[in-house]
Amino acid sequence: MKYDLEDRLIDFSNSVIDFVEDLPNSYLSQYLGSQLMRSSISPALNYGEAQAAESSKDFVHKMKICLKELRESMVCLKLFKKRNIAVTKLLQENNELISIFYKSIKTAQSKL
């Protein structure tokens, strides 16, 4: 099976979209859900940009943006978890994506 990080990011984004759309209609759900959608969709979009980076330095920069947004998503998910809203699978995938991006950035930086 072909491993495609872009597909994985898109799947994660779609899982978050489904999660947010199923949240109860409350101020917290709307506010935090909206923020979570932005921060979880952003890595997929920025990863697309990273694939067309103009230089190795530009690639690392765009990958760092992806990592930053994934970390923001992690905090949002942890806030939902504190409210006893089930997010275990999303947290696990988010954490794995953070690890992948962290390692990719370190590898790319070592080649600069």
C-alpha cells in the first residue's frame, strides 16, 4: 500500500469536519469547533504548498507551519476532551501527524 501523507492529512481534516458538524449547538462548540476546523485543515493545504516549495529553506518553513497548526489542533482537541467529549482517535492521529512533521523537519534541516 502506498503511503501518502497528503491523503492522510486530508483524511484527518475530513474526520475533524465530521466531528465538528456533530457537536451540540452551543457557543463553545461553535467557537472551538470553528477554530479546530481551521487549524486541522490548514496542514493539508500548507503541505500542498510545501510540495511546490521554491527551495529547501522554503520547504522547511512550510512544513513548520503545518506542524504549528497541528499543535494548535492538538490543544483544541484536548480542550474538548476536558469537556468529556470523545476525541481519542482524533488525538491519536493528530499526535502521529505531529511526530511525522517533526521528524521530517529535522531531516530536512539536517540537509540544509
